[in-house]
Amino acid sequence: MTHASIAIIGAGPLGLELAAALKLAGVDYLHFDAGQIGHTINWFPRQVRFFSSPERIAICAMPLHTADQEKATREEYLAYLRGIVEHFDLHVRTHERVARIEPAGDGFVLHTKHAGDEHVYACDNVVVAIGDMHRPRMLNIPGEELPHVSHYFVEPHEYFRKNLLIVGGRNSAVEAAIRCQRAGARVTISYRRDQFDTKSVKYWLTPEIEVLIKTGQIACYPQTVPTRITQSAVTLAPVTSSQAAAGDDRVQVDADFVLLLTGYEMDGSLLESAGVQLHGDNHAPRYDTKTMQTNVAGLYVAGTAAAGTQVQFRLFIENCHQHIDKIVRHITGRPPAFDASNKTNKALAQRTAALPES
């Protein structure tokens, strides 16, 4: 059975940053991801830009430059991550899903699945860096499973000259509405609140969506929820304080396509099966904030996986670099070879304090 000191589960930005830190420290490790590196970022909409400026989402003390000196796009950041893997020559077992973490004596046994085969590995410590966006938040209404309904926005061309209903009012919904309207779609928005959540919407998008609605270029039904989806229409009902809907006030909206952009949830079953305690409505893992070690000795969390399902986002790439510093120090007794926590980058710290972007 293959054995390593540490197993990393998840090859997003923080998982890769940890892998680079461990390799530079001479620590033997295994690294797994159920998909490709940056898997969650890979299913972001095409050409979407990050909230945060490049220096805040750069990892391993390697600069991230963009062609237009603006915030990085999905494509630019994926290319950057590929460059990180090649620069540090990181070996990631991609498309190998860790199905179970089994505590065994002073360490752990990992059971994985790859290309139809099952594999078993042993390790002394495990770091779970799987992110927090694993499945869409389902509405559980009739018609949600229809083929013209999706929880993922990829790109706007599909909706050219079609009736498109977008459900949601945070950044992903607002950005999709603007892009699809520009691409020639007839866009309608349904949102359960009376106004958009401006704290979660990129600041440059808010005035644009407001103008598009005010001028009638995008139709908007605030304080409504979809209750039924058919092949050609969606029933919207007003939301009351009891979360029920008044039947007389329901409206039918024509819809060739429906995007349910209502957020995503973390799947904490892997952590829970290993004995990690999940708490609160967001099912966040219990861990020591000084070391990132969970209630299971030797099992750590890093990145947004530490937050569980985030309704109001408090953990992002830019404020999780410190997790790498804490984990490496606790396991090896030494700091990482690079400044993972950005403590020494005074200029970046000053910019972050003056202009918090996320």
C-alpha cells in the first residue's frame, strides 16, 4: 500500500499552494482531486472575472499578471494554475475521487476511485481542501429537472433571441442577466428579496442592472419565487413573511430557458464520515483556528472548505492563504518556504485594508 506523510484532497488554488509548500519543505505527500486542477473554477462562466484583484488571488508568491491589468478572467486564472503546477512540478492524481477517509491507528487510510478502479492509500495526516461549492441549492419545485432548466450559466450565446428566466439576485444571477441581455436574450429576473444584494454583486454591475431594469430592457419580478416550471413557462408567486404565496397574485412568465442561479452547497459527507464534527446551519467543520486541525487529530481543513456552505461569504481565496502557513507550521514545525500568509507583503496588506474587495 502506498504511504505518504500527508494526503491533500482538492487541487484548487489552496490545495496547490499547500502542495508547493510541502514539496519545498521536503515532505512526501499524495494529492488527489475528483476532477481536473481548479475544478470548481473550470465551471465558472466563460470569461467571467474574479471579484478580487490579481495580487490577492496569486499563490505560492508567484505573481499573477493579466493582459489588460484588470481582474483575472476564468481562463487567465486556470492558465495561471497550470503554470504553478508545471513550475513546481506538482504531481496531482486528477480525476481520482477520494470516496472515504478512514482513521487507522496513528494515521488514515484513503479509499479512492479512478477510471472504474478502486485504490487504497495510507497517510499520517490528511488536509481537506475541497472548497464549498459542490452541488446547486435545489428549489424542489415541479419542472426543475426539465432539460431546458440549469443551475449553471456557461455563456450567453445559447439564449440569443430566446425568453430566458433567471432566478436569483446575487452576483452570478446579475452578471448572467447583463451578459445574456447584451447577447440578444429576452431576460426576466425573479428574486425573492425586494432589491439586489449589493454586498455580493460586483460594484460595477449594480448600476448597469438597475438601468436595464428601469428602461425595460430586462424585466424584473422582485419578491417572487418560482413554484412550477413547464416546457414554455414558469409560474412566479409573491413571497410573504411566512414564505407562502398568495395564489391570486401568481404570474406566468414565458421561458424557453431557465437559469436557477440560487447558490451552491458544500458536501461535507467526506469529512463527516471521517469523524469530523459539522456544526451550525452551514454544516461547517469544527477546527482549531490556530492550526486548522479538526476535532480528528491529524485531519486538517484548508480554504473555503473550512466555512461549510456559505450564505454570506466570509472565506475566499485571498483570506485563506494563512491556512497554508498554519498547517505547514503545525505539521513540520517550520514556516513555508514562501510567504503564504502575505504577512511580509506590507504594500498588499495596506491595499487590502484600504480597499477590501471581496
